[in-house]
Amino acid sequence: DAKTTQPNSMESNEEEPVHLPCNHSTISGTDYIHWYRQLPSQGPEYVIHGLTSNVNNRMASLAIAEDRKSSTLILHRATLRDAAVYYCILRDNFGNEKLTFGTGTRLTIIP
Amino acid sequence: GAGVSQSPSNKVTEKGKDVELRCDPISGHTALYWYRQRLGQGLEFLIYFQGNSAPDKSGLPSDRFSAERTGESVSTLTIQRTQQEDSAVYLCASSSGTGIKLAKNIQYFGAGTRLSVL
């Protein structure tokens, strides 16, 4: 799977929007962009995924750059419960089933 | 419905002992994965089962590690002659499909088993 680059940490105020960036300059045409997050003392949980178009679900929005070399996970109104490590992962139809996790972005929410 | 269940949640063992970790996947999920997460680090893939196919064992760090799964049900990860460097959280995940839907496949994780080797 192609590599992703994320900032090690970010802070945001409670009830403010949060934009978590991810660079994936070597993305291929068949790679989907997935985001997972890991709350303290829990296993990772799926957040959202997309291919080319921006995506919205009940948890977040995913904005994908036109050239697909970067993407941004958007939490519209951060709560304390959103404090977690966020992982950006690329998956294609021809690679292994395993998820390749980098170090992710540790998001701290300030009350 | 029930999520992925792992047991025990915590395991403390002495160096040199064998341990068995258990994973109950979501009912109907054909794929099952084991990962390891050392303190402060990302997840490392260990092994993957898909239906009755031969498992992908490419992530197992040594021959002390093995895993079994019967059909599409419970899996056990066994670590023989544990070492202190085996201390980590062991996470299990399951997913429902593969093939052309691989890139969209969502993995559902359990809470993990925290293994401490003294």
C-alpha cells in the first residue's frame, strides 16, 4: 500500500471544527482513502472512506483534493469524545487485506 | 449486534510461559485479522484468515507465534515461551467481504488483550 504522511499531533478547542490533513502523493488510481481512529484504551474504529469525491457521514466529512495527493478529515464540531489518534490509510483492490497503520495524528481537544 | 469480542482483556504472565488469546468475530464475517500494538506505537499486522483459504502469516514475528481459526468462527493466537518484548496489546478485527470490494472493506476491531510478560 502507498505511504501516507500525517502530523504527529494537533489540538483543537471543544465545539470548534477540526481539519486533520493527510498527504499521499504516491496514491494510485485504484487506492481508496480510509480513516480510522483509536480512542484511549480501545481498538481502532472506522470513520470514513472515499475514492475521488468528497464524502459525508454521521461521524465526519472527507475532503479529497482534485489530484488525490492529499485529503482532509473534517470533524464539524469537536467534542471531548473525539480525542483520539486518527489514522489515514490507503487501500487498493489488489493489495493485501491487512491495514497498514502509520503513527497517525494524536488529536487533543481543549475544553 | 455484538461486536468483536476478545478475551482475556488483560493477561499477566511470566517469561517462558505459553499464552492463548481468544477472538470472537462478528457473526457472518468471513475475514479475521490479528494485529499487535506496542506501547505508543501503531498497529503491526500479524496474521489474516479468509474463509477456508490458507492464512496469510506474513506478519508473524517468530515461530513462537501461531494462530488458528476453525471455519468462520473463533480464533486463538498462541504465543509460546513468551518474552518480555512480547508485551503489547493484541488486537483482533473482522470484516465481511473481500475480492472486488477489498478496497472498501471495513474492519471492525475488538478492544484488545493487554499482555504483560514479567
